[in-house]
Amino acid sequence: MASLYVNDEITPKLFIKLPDQHRSNQKSFYMNKFVAYVEEQEKQRQVFIEYMKNQERFTRQLLKYTLQLQQRLNQSVHENEKVNNDMNRLAQNQREMNDEFTKRCDAHHRTNEEIKDRLHHQEQVEQETSDQINAVKSQVELQAEKIKELIVKHQLLNKNLQLKLDDLVNEQSPFRQLLQTLPPNYPISNLFVNGLEIDVSKFIDIMSESNIAHFIGDKTIKSIDCNKIDGLIW
């Protein structure tokens, strides 16, 4: 019968390696910190997006107000032109009346020369002429009063127009406020300056004392007055 040999010095070994508990906890710690960082970045991104939306709404409202103000300004200019036309027409009527008055005076003088021997008829003609002169004078005085009223209205319109123009000049551009919030080298696609589109690539900075903003475009630096900027394309 065969015998079985057993070596007592042989010890069993595990084929499955148990995980290192310290490394597992360390990895979980860093993963949690990374997830928290990503969530914080996402919150900041959402806040920035909401801020940009608010800025866009503010810009649209300001553009709407500017268009309304421009329409009122155009209406005032149109009314001013109408008043000027009325004044020119009244001045033309005044000149025509003066010419008519001069013609009548000349006719009166010729009549006096022709009817020296007919005093009675001359008195009648002089009376009629005097009545006509008084009527013309009354009309002239009436026209002069109307002209004075139109001059006062014209001065008031000019004053209101000047005040509106001063308000437009002194009004700070909304794009200056927007650009002041941007960091240097912020990407911008295009600008609209006085209705003209200008290609740019980045915003550099803005000089507060001169109201000049600097941009990079076509490998050159472009300096633009903030008050002349009509729009931005991001």
C-alpha cells in the first residue's frame, strides 16, 4: 500500500490581494474634494451666465430708451423746421406787404402830382389812401405780433433741443460700464461704432480718464471712444 508524504513547513497563501484601506480612504478624500471643486465652479459659471443675461436685458432697455429719445429729438427738429418755414412764409408776406405799401405810396405821390388842380378830388384820394395805410399798418402790427410769438416759440424749441442734446452728450455709455467689468484679454468678436461693424478679437483695457477702450484686431491695437460704441458681438 502506497504512503502519502506531507510537508509541515508549507503554509497556504491567499491568491486574492486585500485592498489597502489607507489608500482607498485617501483616494475617496481627493475625489470628494474634486467633486466639490467642480460643483463650485459650476455654481460660479451659472452666476456669471445670469449676470451676463441681466447685462443683456439692461442693454436692450437702454437701447430702447435711446431710440425713443432719438425719435423725440427728430420730432422736435421737424417741429423746429416747421416753425422756421412758417417764419419764412410770414417774412415773405411782410416783404410783399411792404412792397405793396411802397407801391401804394408811389401811386399816392403820382396821384397828388396829377390832381394838384383838383383839390376836392385830391382830398378824397388822400382820405382813401390814409384808410388803406392804416389798414396796412394794422396788418403789419398784427403780423409783427405773430412773428414775435413765433420767435418766442422758436427760442423755446431751441432751448429744449439744446437740453436734449446736452443730455445725450453727457449720458454715460452703457458699454463703458460693461467693459469695466471684463478682465484683460477677454474675447470679443465684433464691435459696432456709429453703426459701422469693426472686427476685433480681444478686449484689452479701458482708460477711465479719457473714456477710451483698447481692443486687439487684425494684429493691431484699436482705440475706440466708449460713447461711440453701439453694440458688441461676443
